[in-house]
Amino acid sequence: MLPSSTVENYLKAIYAGTAGVNSAHRLLPMGQLAAALGVTPGTATTMVKTLSESGLVQYEPYAGVALTSAGEKLAALVLRRHRLIELFLVQMMGYSWDEVHDEAEQLEHVVSERLIERIDEMLGRPEVDPHGDPIPNSEGLVKAQETQSLLTCPIGTPVTVSRVIDQNRVFLRFIEQNNLKPGEAIEVEERDAASDSVRVRGKNDRRIVIGTRAASKLLVYVARLMLFVALGGTAFAQGTATGADRPFEITDNSFLVEEAFNQEPGIFQNIFGVLRPGDGTWIAAFTQEWPVLVQKHQLSYTVPFAGVSGESGVGDAFVHYRYQLWTESERRPAFSPRVSLILPTGDTVRGFGDGGLGWEVNLPFSKQVRDLYLHWNAGFTHRPLAGLSEEFNLMTPRLAVSGIWRVRPMLNLMLESVFEWAEVSDGFDTQRDYATVLVPGLRTGWNIGDETQVILGLGIPLTFVSGTSNAGAFGYFSYELPFRRGK
């Protein structure tokens, strides 16, 4: 029998109804199956008997139904299509997470496996959908999730929301409005059996009281070491409870080393930095970053300014495009290659530009390891038409690496390193300057509402060029805010 949409819906409902049951002989009652599908028990029984004859389910009268291995694999592949479609609609089409379920219900039955494989590849082989539900692989296998609900996780221990198991639009909007989406760091402060409620401390120390029914639908990740502490492992009581792999409260705010995170849909960022190298000059730049409908694509521009020998002016502007090729997962760093067009907007005669069009490529990677974020870059700048009276083909490769340590949620210590083999021209010939810049620094900030964040940073750049060195100062300011409200 070919798997029609009705067959797939029955298999998916049985799969969901028996998920998490540890018994080797797990059976879903027929009344429960009928209620899940919105049909009468008689209709459900007739269809289940047909599925049993096809070898997809095991049916026991007056007891219930379970999937066979063949039926379980087919149901998992339906879920794979559904969850990949949901993620595609959110990341690539700009849908909000509370409106994709119904769309995916329709599309999951008509898309080909070839298309699903291409979508999976395009999204970077994701492990979960927008609601945190695990995505089965092409063989129908699902990676196990070590999660607990808000009713069973340790009290007073930081946890990370990993999954929302109710796809009701009203419930999802409630979750979003209260900053309880997957990835949010929270803590259960109290469970009150008398009032059937759970008090949660969330973003910006906001206290939220929710019912136990809602709490049962929120699954969280508890780091094993933290769980050990909560259960009595006092030997690690200091310094480990804050070491969960919860998301960083500050991201995409490095100084000289690019982080591999595009802007989220509906959010844009304004960045201003100023550098005083210590030789009497100063260099500043303003950058604005915009998502192009979805997080996969980002456009931005940079306008530099400089001051030399009492004069100041605008340098050569950059227009950037960055593609979020990989989002970060447990085993893989984030990766967002960038290509930039360099425009000759500076006054070359006064020393504020190199002249001619150019381009730049950068390959940034980012990976979190508990309270440490590591970033590394490789790239180059190419100015094939640089110069005034004579044109020079200038190529400057560079490498960069940084480590950012989360001391407190909104306080990070930073150490950045940039290695550059700069090819420069004196108007007659070219030469290479080998430069190393080390920047110890810190960044801090605060959130204004749910989607606005202000970040301040300070660094001390130590520059080593051709046997000379000097110390300077670097200031950073970022203002991130929404340009439209989500649906």
C-alpha cells in the first residue's frame, strides 16, 4: 500500500503517542489515537486494521496499537519532512515560529525526498526544528535528547530551554512573549503544589509564574556537571554551577575579530569603533548590519574615518554580504563567509584612500565551549587598481583568533589577535609590512526591553610592526534594535 497522507498522519500520531514510553510492549489506546486525529474510535479501528495488514502497525483488540519497525521508520521520515519544512520556513522564508506548523502539515505529504535532502543540506544538517523538536536523519534515526521538564529539573539550578512540545499558536506566542523559547537560560525558583504553579527566573532576572500544565510542555537541558552539583556533589559547588553551555548574553560584538553570526530577522545593528594607535593618529568606522528577510543573508556597510597630521577625512567605504552557511551545533562551529566590495570614496591625495575598486573575503568561524567563545578568521583584501599616477595590485592576507570569557552574563573579558601581511605602496614600489596586533579588553552592556541591546567595549591594542611596537586605545559602541515587529 502506498503511504497516502492519511496513512502518514496515522503513523505520525501513533509515533507521537508512544514516544517516551519505556515499555518494550508499548501500545497506544484506540480512544487516544482517535482523539489525536479527530475521528471516531470506529474509524480509527478500521484504518488501524488496514495498517496492520500492511505490516506497518501491530494491533491488539481492546488493548491498542504500536508501530512495527517499518512503520516507525516511515513515521520518522514524515516527521523529518515536517520539521525540516518548519525550519526552512522560519530561516529562509521569514515565517514566525508560531505559524509554520499548519503549513508544514500540508507540505510534508507532497514534497519529494530529494527536495528534503537539499533543504537539509542547505540548512546545514540541523538537529532540531524551531521548537526544539529533534529532526530524524535520512534513515529515520533520532538523536536522543537528555532533557527534563520544568516539573522535574533541579530547583535553583540554571538550565537552558531546549524544546517546546505544544505547537498551539496561542501557547507559542505566550512562550515567546515571556522569553521562554529554546536557547533561553532560565532557572526554576519554586514549585507550588497548592496553586499548581511554577515560578521561573528568566531573562534580566524577570520572574514568571506559569501553571504546571504549561511547565510540563517546556523541556530543558541540565548540564551533567550542574546536575551533579544539584544532587549533592559539593566538591564542585564553587565555579561550576555557572558553567552550563547556555547561550551567551552578548554575541556579534567583537572588536577586530569577526564573529560568525548574522543578524536575526527584524533586528539591525549599529556599530561604532574608534582606535587611537598611540602615534598621534586616529581611525574610526561606522557599520550598520541588516538581515535580508531571513538570517541566512545579511547586508551591511562600513564607512571609515581617519585623522592624520591634523587633517581628517572619510576613507574607502565597504559594502558587505555575509551568508550564514552553518549555524552552531553541538559538534560544529558557526560559519558565515563574507565578501565585500571596496568603493574608492576616500581622498587618495590626502592619504584617506587607496584608489580604485577592491574586494575582500573573510571566513569567520565561532564555537562556544561552556563560558568561553572561540572565534577564528582567515581572509584577504585585494586592491588591483590601487594608487594615483600608477596602479598597483595589492594583496593583503590575514589570520585572526580570539577568546571571549563570560565572567558574568553581561561582562566578558576578551583577548584578540590579528596577524596581517600588508602589501602597501609608496607611490613608486610596493613592500610588505608584517603586523601583529594583540587586543586585551572587555565588553559589557544592558538590554532594553526584549529586542534592544546596548554594548560598550574597551580594548588596549598592542601593535608590533617591522620591529617596532606601540600601545593604544580602542573604544566600541553597539546599538541593536528591531526595525519591525514579528508576526
